[in-house]
Amino acid sequence: MKELLLSANSLFEESKNNISLLSNASAFLNDTIPYINWVGFYLYENESLELGPFQGKTACVSIEVGKGVCGTAFLEEKILNIKDVHTFDGHIACDSASNSELVIPLIKEGIKIGVLDIDSPLYNRFDDDLVEYVKSISKLILSHYKL
């Protein structure tokens, strides 16, 4: 994992703006995490979460704060690791093939930026080691994100 984090940091350092940073971050995560079908960002804008850079099938464009896994994680400012999205009340199904989901709120210097969202067609895809890996990548992303 340490080598992957070093690679990610080198890649993210090259980014001149947030769009290139998040685009490469979603591509990097897509390349390094097997058995996922969507990975990307929803960014807080105009009182809702708006679709940002991602890898995967077309996605929901806007998510209301407090709705679905992404909106709930953002509102509550906590990581949500949903082993079976079909049991999450109010789950927003952008891709019917998704069965588990990991959402990490992105907050820098007290400013809520959005969320990192990863979906998998497998149930219970995100074990503790994978959650720690994605948390580490999220910290790297935030260290390079320009407010």
C-alpha cells in the first residue's frame, strides 16, 4: 500500500487545478481497486452535491444533501461503508448493478468540499484494509486540493 500511496502522491502533485487532480484521482482509484463499477466525486455547489470527475457509467448529476448514501455521508460528515445498498433507506440507484458503496466526505480546513464515492457490484466489497487505503488516498487528495 505504501508504494501505491507514493505513486498517488507523485501523480497528484502534478495537478495544476482541482479538475485535473480529481480526474486523475478517480482514474487512479479505478485502476488500483478491483471489483468496482464506479468511482468519482460529488462536489458541494449551490446547496447540493453536483457530479464531478469520475470513472464508470453515466451517473446521477445532482444529489440533495441528506439524501442517499452520498448526501447522508456529506451531511453527517462521516464515512459510510454500506455492505448492501438495497438495505440503505433512501439509496439512490444510479447503476442497478451496484450492491455496496463506500462514501468518504471531503473536508479541508473546515470547508466541506464534497464526497468521494465508490460503488461495487459485489456485496460487502469494502473491508477495513480497503477503507483505510481509500481514506489515505482521500487525505492525499485533500492535501493537494486548492480552496
